[in-house]
Amino acid sequence: MITFVRTATAAPGKLFDALKWVKEITAIVKRVTGKDMAVGNPFGGAVTEVAWIAQWDSVGQADEAFVELLAANT
């Protein structure tokens, strides 16, 4: 199993803008690859940090999803 985690940190005062962006990114990934991503942020840590998490059964499946995303040009 391959687990992919990407994190981003919102600028001060921009958390709600960042959360809108998080929703946009997960919607694009779902539309292009069909993959649902989990979204989370740390408990007791930097509340402005968000993470996208996805899992695939193999490296080949993950690679295929990344190629689809790059080719989508969205």
C-alpha cells in the first residue's frame, strides 16, 4: 500500500481561504482520478496546517493518478 501525504500551511489570517482551496484541490483530484482524499489538520499543533492523504494499492496506481493530474491541466 502506498500512502501519499501533502501538507500546506495557511498564512496568518488566511485559514478560511486555505480551507476553500483544500476543497477545490480534493474536488479536482476526485474529478480527474476518481480518488477520494482524506483531509486533516493536526490536533494540538499548528491549526493553520492542513494535509491531504490518499492511498493506493501499488506504486503503479499512484503514478497513474499523478500522470492523470498533470495531464488534466486544471
